[in-house]
Amino acid sequence: MLRNYFKIAWRNLVKNKFFSSVNIFGLSAGLACCMLIALYLHYEMSYDSYHKNIGDLYQVGTTFIVKGEKQRNVYRTPAPMAWALKKEFPEVVWSTRLLGSFDDKTLFTVAGDMGSGRGSGSGSGSGSGETRSFLENKIALTDGNFFKIFTYDFKEGSPAHALEEPYSVVLTEEVARKYFGDAPAFGKTIRINSGSNGEYDYRVTGVFRPMASPSHIDQRIFISFAGGKMEKYINQNPTNFAINNMFATYIQLRPGTDPARFQAKLPAFMHKYADNDLKRRGIEKAQFLIPVREIHLTDLVDSNVTPPASRTYLYILASIAVFTLLIACINFMNLSTARSSKRSSEVGVRKVLGAERGGLVRQFLGESLLMTFMAFGIAVGLTGLLLPLFNRLSGKEIRLSLAADGWLFAGFFGMAVLTGLVAGSYPAFYLSSFNPVKVLKGKLTNSLAVASLRKGLVVVQFMISIVLIIATVVILRQMSYLRHADLGFQKDQQLVIPLRSKTAKAIFSSLKSDLLQNNNVLSVAGTSYYPGIGNPADNAIRLAGQTMSEAKIVKTNFVNADYMKTLGFTVLAGRAYSRDFLSDTSNSFILNESAIKAVGFVSPQAAIGQKIYLNASDSTGVIIVGVVKDFHFEDLHVAVAPYAFSLLSDNNGFDYVIVHTRGGNVGSVIRAAQEVWRKQDAVDPFEYTFLDEQFQRNYAADNRLAEIVGYFTVIAILISCLGLFGLAAFSAEQRTKEIGVRKVLGASVATIVRLLSVEFLKLIFISLVIAAPVAWWIMSKWLQGFAYRQPITWTVFFYTTVIAMVIGLCTIGFQAVRAAMANPVRSLKTE
């Protein structure tokens, strides 16, 4: 019997190749899209899951409070927080600090047969042979307890003792292989030159393999905090809880410790250790715990060691997955129910010949399930083929494993079975209930309720597609705005060259002099930071007579006299730094508008020549010589904040050279810079980037979202069009005789095309009316993540209406024209 069911089901599929193909392909595409997004969501939710004691690991966050009001939550804490928590609470098994490098690149130098040196702070290491240099990123300073808290798979060395000694470094396997080939890296020496941590020799004390699951700590290199310039800086105020809030602090609690009860003890802890320091600064702080397993998805803080995932993005992607699959399922059900009435005569004959209703139900359900099984198999294959492309698109390293993701595939298989059962239920239960006499007399009519259901499903289907179209248009408009917004400085044609070693910093003046002789160079500047990268330097500025509780935190950059001109800042009052004013010194500041307003000046002009005082110990003050228009030193997710510039001379060791070039021939400037570099610094690698490109990297996650939403929107629309195409074809087939009669009576092709198209275009228009407010609400929520955004205007809905109608006309039009052009003699010859 089962064999007979299968044979009949297969023959029906072969007989109706077109509709079967549309059904199977549409469902498989929907399942594949849903699988890819589900794998992505699973990956995002698996961060830090591999750590051995993950249930007891917490990050300590900080809430800043000024005058009794909470200002902001950050993940950073002061340097002594880790050891004080371990000392104070027996519940804390281990504590550690982590400090990401402030440099966008750090210089690593390896000699051919470098021996075991220790923190000399000068020279280029012992040994002879070829010396190689690399600029590295994803570097962090940490303590010896780090690898006792977090789980890493060590290939060389011991995690328990890897960073206990000063001047020790732990590398990922990839970095170790790059430096030392297949030879063991353990015990080898690397000279590490960091703008924030100094220049020292470090001994490799560990090499670890990458973990299968991701972590919010994605550093490839860990350097011991002990021994470097940063430790010496922190030890100037080793117990101060008010300053240097730049460390990520982690603790491991004893098993069974209630984190809520532990957190309730932190106010008393802060009162004991921090009250005096905080009162002198005029601020308060409260500490809270973030479970490490939740850091990647938490919204308690805006940033972390690595940027956390946006829950909004994940909700958008999850919605796309559900909607895409829903569209595919609607297609499947619509086409299945539409074709089922064509088989009414078959049902009547089989019932006359003795077929029971149960057998007919099993037959129809079996046919539907056969198609869903085929679609599921194709979907799994598509997922495997598209995963590498999806990884490049999403910037992730997602792996497909039937063993690891078996529950996921089981869920999708169950969903496919459910879809098949629902889609097959109408023909199975409705057609099997027919009276065979009425069926064979031709008195069976198509159910109005079923036709209305199909129309309702088409409306839902296109409503989802239109929401996705509107989302895509809004995201693309916002990304275009981010690329072209006025940032308050000249970002184009700006070449950025990092200076990492003492040698590189020392050649700044000669590099600048030589570059200025190039006709394609307009200006050359030196700076500690530039817009688009992190700037940890700040000052608490106040006016004379103000207390520290009234001081305002102002980010501070250290620049040479040409910086303001090179980046083209707009001066609102006073002047920019200039070599024409020899009186300009480090005792003069230039502030932006926001800083002037924050301190309390009524206008930029009122601030010129006035003194401001830095931090608690400053009694001399600095003079404001200029005020510049607000500019975006961070990306447009963040509102402009107070900012200040302090002047340094050219021989102060800047971290970056910025070269403003003429448009059209940047290559000659790069070659000139490289030539000068090689003459004066034969060891350090020459690297460069462009300021506009560097700034745009801050929108990497937004760009990925735009691409992912765009691609899946196209797929969802194609699936919707497949269903609409199939229904249009079925409608034209059902009305073949009507069309023939109309043509015989003189109806034109245009009239018939309009007749067949209007019904479906009405459904699309209804979808537009419903979808527009829904999409507006969703995307308004998304845009709230940007401090500066492009508003959703009527043009968005106009473009969407045009796009939807054109898609509908193209999809329906082919079938409508084909039916209208058919010879009426062929359709009426049996009448």
C-alpha cells in the first residue's frame, strides 16, 4: 500500500512539473535562509560558553554618579579594583585585570636567533640574523591570574603560570607560527614597542590554540601587566579608586555564591576603599556585576573589550528568518490548495471504486510530505554551499556540524514536516469529504472561503516583503548618510602613517620636511590620536572658583602646530594653533563648542583668553586661545562630546603622521613617504591607511546588517514572486474559457491583461497600507541607536510603493499576457 501511495505521489509531481518545482524550490529557499540566520544567531549566543567555570565568572561594571544622578554605565574600573575585591571578599576565588591596547597597531620585532632577554628598555634585542618587524593588533595587558579564570587551550607553556613573571607574553598559535615557523616559540624573545606601554623585550611563556566557540575577549596576544610603562604609570597612584578608570575587571566567585547578594555588598566595599578619592574628585561610583556569559549581548553598557552585539540587529535578523520561512510556507500552502481542486474528479472516481476517506487523507498528506522532504534535503545542501559566502558577509566564522547543530536540524526538519502536514491538510480532509456523485456530475465549485484564505495569505506574504523592502531602503539611506555626513573636519585625501618605535618617532621632522617638498602634499601634521580611533586621554576642566564636583570631563588630544590646518577644523573664535604664534605652548588649549558650553561660557568669543584648570591639582591653569566648531571624533552612533587640543612641539614623539594630499595622485605621496622611511628606518615596517576609510570601519556592523538585510530581502521577494507567479498561472488556467469567450466577443489583449492583473495588484496595495506603519515603527526604533540619523520621510514609502507595484506587475504580467495572447479556438473547442 505504501509503495502504491509513493508511486501515485511521484506521478503527480512529475505530471505537474511546474507547480511542483515552484513549491519545492520556494520552500527549500525559505528553509535555507532560515537555517543560515539560525546558525548566525546560535553563534552570537554561544560567546564565552566554553570557559570551564562560566557560571561563576563576572565582569565588574561601574556606574558614574554626579550630584546624585546616574550619568552612564561603563565596563571599566580603576586599576586597584581587582586586588581589593580579592582581598576583601572570601567569595572571590580569583580576580584579574585586562587592558586593551590603546594603539591601533603595536610594533613587534623578532631577531633571527633572538635569545632570552628581559625588559632592558633599550637596544633591539640580542642575537644576530635577519630581524623582522610586524605591526599587530588585538593585544591586551593582563595579570598572571587571567588564565586561571579563563579557559584557553595551551599548546606550549602552562596556563597557570604563563603571565606570572614580568615581561612575559602569550601568543596565539597563528602569531607564533608567523614569527618562529614550526619551531617552538616558548622561551623566545620578542621586542614589543607600544605607544602606551613602552618598548621592552618580552619572553614567550605560552602559545594557545584558537577555541571553537567565540569569546568577547578576542585578543591574539596577551602581555604581562607587570614590567611595562603602564604598570609604572599606575603605581604612581596604586590605591586610587577615582582615576584611571580603564581596566576590565573580572572575578571568579566560589561555586554556590549568590551574585545578587554579593553585589549588595559592593556599596560598603566602595565606601571603605574609594570614598576619600571620590570625594576629592567630586563624583560617586557604584559597582555592578555582568555575567561573562551575557557580556556579548548585554545592554547594561554601551561598549566592552570588544563591541557587544546589538540585540536590535539580532531581533531584525530573527524576524527576517521567521518571515522568510513564513513566506515560503504560505507559498507552499497556497499552491497546494490551489491545485487540489483540479484533482476533484480523481477523488470522485477513487471513492466510487471503493477508496476510503482515511486512505485518501494518507495519500494527500503523503504527497505533501514528499515535497517537504525533498525541499528540506535541498535546503540542507544550499545551507552548506552558501555558508562560506554568508561568513564573508557577516564577518563570522560559523561552522556547520550535524553533530554540534543536530538539534537545530531536527527543529527545521520538524518545521518542514509541520508545513507539509498543514499544506496537505486542505486537500486531504476537504477533498476526501466530497460526494462522488456531485463531483462526477461537475457540480463541485471552488470554495469561497478557501479562495479568500488564499488572498489573505497573499496579503500577509507581500506585507512581510514590503516591510523588508522599507527596512532595506531605510538602512541604505542611513548608511549613505553616515558615509557622506559632514564630520566637522576634512576626512578625504588624508593619509595616516603610524609611528611606533623610538626610531620612527624620531624621524617625524625629517619625514615631514621631505613630504612637504612634494607638490601633491598640502600639509603634514603630528598627533597622538585622530578621529575615528579610541582616545583614552581626558582631563577634568573647571573654571576658577569651581570645585571638582563642577568639573567637566573633556577628551584631550596632543597635536603639533599644523594639525588644525591639516584637518581643516572650522575656527569659531580666537585662532587655531600656528607657527606664526611663538607664544603657543602646552599651557594653551583649543576647545570645541561642546566643551565651552559644558564649562559654562555664554559664547565661544567669551571664552577666548580665559583660564581653565585641569584636574584637582592644577593651580596654574591653561589659556583658551581658540574655539572650533563641533566635530565628530567618534562615529555618528555617539553624540559630540567636549573635546580639547593641547600643543606639543615636533620633537615630542607623536604616534601618527597625517598627510593632507591633493586629489588625484596619492600614489606619488605614498611612494615618497615610503622612500624617506626606508632611508631612515630600515627595520620598522611602513604602513599607512586613509582617514576616511579608518573612520568608516566604525560602521562595520551596520554595513554588514545592511548587506544581510538586503540579500535576504531580495530572496524573500523572489520567494513571494514565485508564489504570486504560480497563483497567477493557476488563475489564468482556471479562467481559460472565460478569456476565450471575452476574446471572441471583442475584448482586447490590454483589457484581458488588466482583468487578470487588477485582482492581484489590489492585494499588493492592501499589503502596502498594512505594512507601511509597521515598518515605520520598527525602523524608527532601529534609528534610535544613532545620535545622528536620516529621518524616515514620505519618499521612502513612495519608492517602496513603486518597487512593490513594479515587482507585482512583472510577476503577474507574464502570465496575464500569455493568457491574453492564447488562441480562443483552442480553449472553446470542447464547448
